[in-house]
Amino acid sequence: MKIFARHELTPGHLRSGEMSLLLEGSWPEREPSDARLSLDDEVDARFQWIDEEASRLAGDLSAAPTSFGEQPLDAAGLAYLYALPLRYFLVKLLRPLALFEDRPELASSPRWELYVERDLDREYEWLARALVDRWHGRLTVVELSTRRPPLPALPGNSAARRWLGKLLRRSSRSLLGEPRVLLCGNPSLLDPVCQELLNRGARVAWLYDRFAVKQWFRWNSAAVEQLVCDSSLGGAAPVFGDWNPDLPAVRGVDLRPALAAWLERQALANGRRANRLVEQVRGNLNQFEPDVVIVDEDASPLQRAAIALARRRGASSTVVQHGVTGVRFGFVPLVAHQICVWNEASRSQLVDWGVSPEQVVVAGPVGLTRLWRRGSQGAERPTVLLLATTPPNVQRPDAVTYHLTTTSHEWMLRQVFSVAQRLGCRLLIRPHPRDRNSRHIERLAAGFDGLDARITRGSSLQECLSGVDCVVSCASTAGYEALLAGAPVIQLLPAGSGEVLPDSQWGWLGTARDERQLESLLTRALRGASNGAPAPELPDTTTVARHIVEAALAHTTARR
């Protein structure tokens, strides 16, 4: 059996009828064969245990070390900071194991040939050796290139921005107040919380990696401080040493060598930045001495550093829900003391994922736009709004419960185009804000003759909803906002996905995973069918912010 890290490595190495497996991506349509398998196509929500195990293992492996922040950053501290990529990396490791357990005839192959790029795929080499040891085969590793892993693209942090930050922060006024609350995260979520804290006489500071110009002008007159880390100025690369976590074999396979390769890559890509980040967060907390930390999520390095270092000082931490609870890895394991969520559906999902019920507070949605909707009022051709999702990253497999792959992503778009064409609908397509390039959408839409489709960029969701008869949402927060505005919303999920945002809890008109289901639901919507439940009343933003602040301060009082 031949195993390829990705399809680019196959030319010249495939033989007709020989079993071949892709670890990343899918086989092109021109190469159909029963002997061609890919993890993307074979491993779906039937293997939900992968997500559960990846979450559990990452929680154990990325616990904050007791010395975090007191000594130079070590390997365990780096794993703590980069818990989110670790969760997805564990999915990447567990997918081959799941396939070989499910297809023992593959695992029993006496000879395995692994084709990799040397510096890019070290974890696959280690994993293959561990799998061969379990199933008693023979392994040959073929290194075809020496392409190095790309370094992460960081936001610009110019000298002018840093100079302006130092100048303006020196002119800031700092007032006394209690309690001291540190905010870290997206202003669209936390600005209302900041205002509520000021109304209560609290002393507030924002923590940023780089100076936030707009936020300084927004809050300086209220004497809100801004604390900055400038992690891009990290100096010499720290020496992290070996990482030897106490990790038993997972289903008979030792994952530690592959995890060590992952950590080495993280150290190369992010070590300098991470080391400075921790130093600067520690210095900022020593200066501000917060009683409470409020963040928009606790899976990213800056927020995790703030939570861990504040906890050492006795401060409590609260997460404010940042989006729909579709995929567990952005939410659990929870490292903050508690999380404030939008609704009972979010609370139920987090509890199902293992968060203690006492840690989840239903406060209402903050940061969601209060929208109004005007329907098409009997236009000759109905209009459907598609809220598209981002194309998947084949090198970082998504949660298997969601099963978003290059193949399933393209399938979702094709189904919408096909049904809209058949029903004679106008199609308005709103790409995800993180999807900077719409050419893949344009290419697929061009294959449907007569399809009336238009891609809109830069338009607000409010503008897109005007005149729309139905919304098709790819498990998005924008879809929930459309539902709150009263639009009939169909949730479109990849084939092979599990229960992502259940209809019974979220109130969608329905969920479609194939073309027949989508056409049936869209036909119902265009005939006037409503969502599965009336749109809940969206609480006033000020009220939600008050609930969040009360929950955060009450938790601090209880800890004392």
C-alpha cells in the first residue's frame, strides 16, 4: 500500500489497481478508483470519537504548567499557549488510526510506502512508524522534497504604530476604581461590556498584542487604559528543550514522537513571539493588577496567557461567547472559570462537550446585530441569500463531526447552485469575511447555465437581507442573526456531518445534507413556511452586557 501526504506527491508513483491513500485532500475526479482512498472522504461523523479524544488529549497536554510565567517559557508552556492548533493536530493524527481500525484489510498490508516532504511531514513519518509497529508491517519512507513549513503571517506592527502607541499611552489618564477589570478580545463583543463596567465605576484596561488606534480614541476620554505586548518584537529564539508528556498509548499507538515534531514546528514558527508575549502579559498584569479578566474566547495565545497569569494572582476569568457553538475546538476544554453564552442551545452543547453546568451562564447574545428584514413582496423571481463558509485548509483537517473537506465544500456550493437554477431563484452569495478570494465560487457558478447569481462583498448582513425570501446558512453566526431577524433559514451541512447545530435547539427551518433535502426545504420556504420555532426576542445589548458583568463580578465575589 502506498500512502501519500498529499496529491502533489503522486506523479510517477501510482500504479493501476494498487491501493493508495491520501492523508490530506481528495483525489481529483479524473482519478476515480476503488483503490484510491483519502482520509478526507473516508473519515466523517461516524468517527465522532476522534473529536472527543482530540479534545480530551489536548486538555491534558495543554494544561498550564505550575511554573507558567515565573520562568522562561518551556515546552509545556508553549503547548498551553497553542492549544487550539494542538486540538486540530490531534485530529490529524487520529484520522489514520481510525481508518485502519475500521478497515483492517488496509492495516494488514505487509508493506507500506510513505511519500512525504521531509521538513513538512515529520509527524507523518513518526505516526506511520507507530502504526506499522502496531500492525507488524514494514515501512519504507520516500522523501520527495525539502519544502519547509510556511511561517505564520502576523498582522502588521509598524514602527509608526508602535511609536504612536507609546506617545498616546503616555498621555492617557488613569482613574482609580474598583474592581479592576482587564478586557481582551473583539471590541464588537466587549465594547458594551466595557461601557457597563465604566457605568459601575470599575477601572478598566484593554489588553492587545499591538496598539489599537481606533480603540484608544474610542475609550481614552473615559480613562480606559490600553496595555500592549508587541509580540512581533520577540528577540532570540528560546530553547524549549524536550517535551515528554505523560501520555499513554492511544489505542495501542504511541503519539509522543509525532507530538514532539509538532512542538518543534511550533517553536520554530512561534517561539520568539510566544516568549515575548508571556513576558509582556506578565509585566502588564503586574502594572494593572486585575481582579477580573473578561475575554471573547480562551483558545488563543494572548487570551490564554492573560487567564493563566491572572489566575496566579487570584483573579477570576470569564469568556463571552464569540460565535455559534458548531465545532467544539473553539470552546472546550474551557480554561477560564466560566463562560457567558447566548442561549440554552449553546449551554446544552457546552455541557454535552464536558463543561460543568455551573460554569455556563446564559446571559444573552452580545455583539449580534439587531437586524430588520423586508421580504421580496411577491417579486416574480424569489431571492435566496447564501451565507457561504470558508474553504477548508487541507493541511489542518476540520472536526470530523463537521466533515468540511475540499470535496464536501465544493459539493455544498454545487447543490445550492443546482437547486437555485432548477427553482428559478436569484442567488445572492455572501462569502465569509475570512474568505479573501471568491474565484472558487465564481468558477463553480459558471458551470450552471442560466443561473442568476451575484457575489456581494463589503455589504452588511442587514443590506443583504433586504428583499430576500430565504437564507441558506453554512452553520454560521450570520445565519443565526438572520433567523433572529425573522428570515426563514436553512442550515446547509456537508454530507457525512453529524449534529452541528440541531434544528430542535436552534430553530432552523431545517437542515439539508443532500440536494433532495435542500430542494424540499427551499420549496417550503418559498411557499411561506417559517422556521421551526418563532425567532426569539433579541435582548437589548445594554441588558446583555449587564448580565455578563454581573456574572463576572459575582464569580469574583464567590472566589473571595
